[in-house]
Amino acid sequence: MDDDSNATTGAPGILDAMLSPLRLPGRVASDIDTLTRAVSGLRDDARKHLSSIDQRAGALVDGLGKLGGAVGRIERKVNTIERERMETLLGAISGLQPSIDRIERRVAELASLEATITERLDGVRADLNQRMLAVEGEVRTMHQPMTQMARDVAKIDELLPDPKDGPMARLKETLSSS
């Protein structure tokens, strides 16, 4: 029985092995069909996603166009504001021009006055220096006679009698005793 069971069971295994190459194209076709169905499902999903991306990209392009228009309007507004500010500043500056002119004239007057004062001060200094030199010369010429006079007074003082002992002291003593 073992031989019969091996023969019956072995025969289908051999038959399967022999028919296997003939079944291979059918399996390949079946696998290709399965892959085709899977890819067609993916293709539909990809189409949905791509159409969604196309719609979003279209909206993005429209938004960028609107943004470009807004940027242009903002740039024009900024230029207008800058022009208005410049005109306002120029108007303010032109209103200040008379004051600036007065200040410039006053500065010129002050500079002229300063030059006149400096010139006069230089003249006063020169005159003062000349007078001081003259005074110095006179002091130098008087110095020697003054020194001599001081020596003479000291000598006279030495020669004078002692005021406590001279005739004046005696007169005082006589008058005070009575």
C-alpha cells in the first residue's frame, strides 16, 4: 500500500511540476491584471490629488496676481506720501528762510563786531604795554634815588637824639609834673 499511496500521491506532484510552466503565463497575466487594477485605483486617486493641486495652484496664482496688484498700489501710495512729505518739508523750509536770512545777517554783524572789538582790544593792549614800559622805566630811574634816600633817612634817624632822652622828653616831663 505504501507503494500505491506514493504512486498516487507522487503522480499529482509530478503532474503539477510538469504543468507548472504552462500555468506560469496565466499566473503572470493574473498578476498583471491585479497590478493593473491596483494602479488604476492609484491613478484615480492621483488624478483627484493632481486636480486638487491644480485648483490650489490656480488659486495661488490668482492670489499672487492680487498680491502683485496690492504691492503696486502700496508702492504708488508710498511714493505719493513721500512726495507730500517732501512738499510739506519744503514748504516749512521756505517759511523758515526769512528767519534763517535774519540769523545769517545777525551772525555777520556779530562777526564784524567781534573783529572791531578784537582790533580795539589789540590797540588797548599795545597802549597799555607802552605805558607799562614807561612806568617800568620811571620806576627803574627812581629806584636808585629812593634807595639812597632810604639810606639817608636811616642815617638821619641814627643821628637824631633818643626821643625819650632829648629836649622834647624834658619838656614833656616838665609839663606833666606840674
